[in-house]
Amino acid sequence: MTNLENLLLTRKGERIMHPKFGTRLQEALFEPNTEKLRSYINTEIEKAITQWLPYILLQDVEVNVAEKSGNNSSMIDPFHGIVAKITFSLKNNRIDTRQIVIDIKAD
């Protein structure tokens, strides 16, 4: 679970000797809230897991982008942020399903 969280919150190019490790989720922070943005985030998560954590079976990704009317208490700034709820299991243990919530917000 920690490996997945570290992968998704690491920016590509941040790790020395592994410039392709991580995602570009931070770059999506201030983009317009559209279906295309949610699709981009979903694809970034899927690609990163497939490449770096092949032992994880991704079951569902639910992406919510903060809106002006949003009252998402997990975000410091409710107008700018992305919350991704990821449901997954291990490929060799599909019965034990887990879920993590990733908050992507401005530093």
C-alpha cells in the first residue's frame, strides 16, 4: 500500500537514476475540471501501476476534482485539488481488496 502511495505522489523526474518513476498528477492541478482531466488522471494512475507495480490488480479509480461549490474537508484549499480513491488487490490474492485515497494539492 505504501509503495502505491509513494509511486503516485512522486513526480516524474524527481528520483535520481529513475527519471520515469512516478506520475504527472501534480501537473493536472490547475487544469479545467472536465471529463478529459479525470480521464487523464485515471490513465496516469493506470500506466504507473502497470509499469512499476505489476503485482497490483487495479479494480477501480474514482477521481474527484475540487469545485467552487465543493466542501471536501480533506483539502486545505477546496477550490484546488484532486482526490483519487483507488481500489485494488494483489494479483495473487484477489479476495483481499484494499482502498487508498490520494490527495493531490498545491504545495
